[in-house]
Amino acid sequence: MQGWILNRFPQHALRSDCYGVHRLLAQAQQRNIGIRVVAAHELDIIAEGQGRHRFLLAGQAVAQPNFLLNRMGSATSYFALAVMRQMENAGVYVPNSSQSVALVRDKLHTLQVLAHHGLPIAKSMLAKYPVNIDLVERELGFPVIVKTLAGSQGRGVFLCETRHKFEDLIAMITTSQGNPNFIIQQFIAQSMGQDLRVFVIGGRVVGCMVRKAAMGSFKANYSQGGTVLAYPMTPLIEQLAVRTAKVLGLEIAGVDLLFADQGFKICEANSSPGFRGMEQCSSVDISAEIFNYIELRLEQGKFANQV
Ligand SMILES: Nc1ncnc2c1ncn2[C@@H]1O[C@H](COP(=O)(O)OP(=O)(O)O)[C@@H](O)[C@H]1O
Ligand SMILES: [Mg+2]
């Protein structure tokens, strides 16, 4: 069996801090799976008539793998999505499909789909110019969260404690750049500085942890210096996380849940969640879980190909 990991960096330039990719490589080698890391920019894709799909790697024709695992998450470019679509059309198994990766890369689209399926979310608006501050205050109140449509590791998320701070931020955004799209979201005070990260693989929860922000921060991301602790599963957490992954079409998902008055609100879902924190605070082996699932799906030989 041959598999490719679609990554931002090619195999020869893999940084030592790419924990997840290194773990996946080691796991594949242990299982005698031929595995290689491929960066989207190393590939050329050629679509031809008669149902032919060709792939070139560093300019040379290359056989298609049995599966393509995307580890680019919200950094998945249009080119990477096109590679995934061509692989899907060529019959390659692509766990997390191009469609689901594109969907969760857009946090507003994600929230719209979750809301449509009756899942709990923080009330959110897409910014419209000129931003009507009174309307934001009326609908969401202050403090309020401002976040980019795409982003990860807490980098595009901002907390405006007061109306004044929000006015300042909007003034800065509108003067510095040409009306970028962003989300304005109700701040879930009860979750201040902590959230849950739930790993769902193949419709099953395989791990759950609570993340606590570093002192002075409201962002619970592990990559922002947060600490992690295994968290006991409950039927509610399980149901929310599994349904979230299902309605978004994610076979491998890191679902973020915010603590809220009556249970939880779904913050976002990640299509290629990092797993250093989860493996550090529990005995769960995420790379093994991912390959157990991929092997099972390839054995079954049934996967919906994109058109
Ligand atoms: N509406 C909110 N209310 C309270 N905290 C939030 C809210 N949205 C995000 N956060 C905090 O910020 C962190 C990062 O937000 P998130 O939308 O998951 O961005 P990223 O994709 O960068 O991880 C979350 O893990 C959570 O701790
Ligand atoms: Mg997050």
C-alpha cells in the first residue's frame, strides 16, 4: 500500500517540530505502508479527456497512491484543493475530502452548516462595511470576539472587551486594508481561557482533553502556550462532537467546544488537528487511530469519489 501525506513542506524540508507528520510517518513505516510527504507545489496535475488523470512529481510522471492524507488544514491552498479533487476523481482515497476541507477552512460557512443542523454555536455575524457598531452591540453585546474566516493556532482571533476597543479595531482594519472579510462573534464568557478539544475519527471519539490558556490569554490553543489535561467523555460531548464531524463531512476531525451555560457551543472543527497535546496528556495514539481507520476504509474499498 502506498500513501501520500499532503503537506506545506516537502519531505526533505520537513521541520523537526512537525510532530503530527513525523508520528504519521513512523506509524506508516511500522505497518509497512509506503509513505511519502508531498508538498502541493511539488506536483503538477494534468486533466485530460477519456477520464485520464495524470500526476507529475518534480516534473516526472508518478503513479497515484492508494490514499492521500491532507495535513495542511486551514492552510490548504486552492492548488492543494485541486490536487485533492484530481486524486478523488482518479479513485484515490482522500480522507477528509476536498469538499469537507474547503468547508471547515471557512469558519463562517462551518457555523452556517452547524446552525442549519441545529447544533449549538456562538451567535455570529459576517462583517459588513461600514460596520454598524450599534447593530453589533444590539445583536452580540460586548465583549465581542473578532476572527478571520480562515486561520488556526489562535492567530486570527481577537477579543474586544469594550465598545471602544471594538471601534478602534474596526477603524484600524478599515484604514489599513481594503475591507477584509471577518467574523464578529458573541464572546462566551463561561469559556474564558478554556475549551475542549475532541478528536473524532471515523465517527468515533478517540480522545478528549481540556485546554487551558496561558496566563492572561483568552485563547486555549495548545500552540499559544496553553496546557492540556485529559477530560472525561460524557454522552453530550460525544454526541456534539460526532454530529459536528458528520454534518461537516470530516472523517478525521478536531472539534473545539466552548463551555456554555447549558452545555457547550461548537467553536470550530479542524480537518488536520495537531495531536502532540492529546498524546502528551493521555495514552491515546492518534497516528495509530488514523491508520487503523484508513486501512479499514481501503479494505472496504468503498469511498465516495468527488466529481
Ligand atoms: N466566541 C468565543 N468565546 C470565547 N472564547 C473563544 C471564542 N472563540 C474563540 N475563543 C477562544 O479562542 C481560541 C481560538 O479560537 P478558534 O476560533 O478555535 O481559532 P483557531 O482556528 O485559531 O484555533 C479558542 O480555542 C477559544 O479558547
Ligand atoms: Mg481552534
